Amino acid sequence: MQAAPARATTATAAHAFSALPSTLAVRPPSVTGALLALERLLLRGGQRTARRNAWTAVLEDRRRAKDRREAQHLLETAVLEAAAAPGPQDT
């Protein structure tokens, strides 16, 4: 007879968990969340800010380099098309 209250407690706990709103349900941490938590543990606030600023600068440099390559390609294409087009003296 002593096993019955243990089952009731388990059933009550399961029912209480399912009665929680979905906003309170515990989700497993994402990889991003885990990395950010590790970063908070290992780095002080200033170091974290400096690292993020450095990463932002790297991303901006990459974007500018991409824009520069695209502009160079467009200019080279325009020069080649202008050289291939007949001029007024060729007609």
C-alpha cells in the first residue's frame, strides 16, 4: 500500500509539468547560447566588447573587399566592351 502514494506523486508531477504554459517549458540550449554562456564565463565585459568590435571590423573589411572586386569586374567589363565596339572612325 505504500507504493500507491509514490505513483500519485509521480502522476501529480507529470500533470503539473504539462500544465505549465509553453513559455515556461524548458528548451535545450542551442549551440549559440552555449557559446555565448561560455564567452561570458571566460571573458570580462571589456574583452568581450573588444572581440566583438574586432569581428565586426573583419566582416566590414570582407564586405568592402567584395564590393571592390565587383566594381573592378564591372570596370574591366566596360573597358573590354568599349574596346570591342566600333568607333566613329571605323564606320
